[in-house]
Amino acid sequence: MNIQELLEILDGTILVNSHSDDEEFPVGGAADLMSDVLAFGMDGMVLMTGLTNPQVVRTAEMAGVGAIVFVRDKNPPPETLALARESGITVIRTGYTMYEACGRLYHAGLAGLGRVKIVNDSW
């Protein structure tokens, strides 16, 4: 799924555009726990979150996230957007809740990460 499709499906606003229109995002996920993003993040992933602090961008960068979608029309502080620009991570804002944003993207064909199983206290 590309940026224009994300924007259309989420009725989103682009806050930082670090990707060309034809670049594809292979998978989506959602979390407010950044430890989950580190554990389950994937290169190029679209991350839906309600957190807007700079730590979200730092975590996304470490996990290889390609785009962050801030849900519930949250406005990130300027330092978060500046860090996203420096890190090459696209940032989008949507008025939908995290549940609705994920459902819309999944229904439109953006794959999820599938089932996760914890074995011996490890992913």
C-alpha cells in the first residue's frame, strides 16, 4: 500500500513525507507500548499509535518502521516531527481511533503481522 492509498483510506493528513508516491508499505501494526514495536516491528511497517512523543520516532527508527500514523487527530510536538524528518519516517495524522484505522487498512488489503506466539518467555 502506498502513501496516497493510506491517506485516502484514513482520510489522513500528511505531516512529514519521506517517501515517494510509488513506494509500498508491506505491513501494518499498532501499539502504544514501544517495547512491542521493538519486538514485532518490521522493515517498512506502517505503525498506528496514539503516542506522539519523540521516543515513538526513535523506537520506529530502530524497528525499521516506514510510516507512523497518529490516531485520534493527535498533534505531535514539533520535536517529534523534526526527528521524523531527520530519520526519514513518514508521519500521517488521522481522526480515526486506532481500532478503526487498523480495521480500515486491513480491510483495504494491508497485511498484518499474523499470530504471535510466546515460547519460553521469548517471541
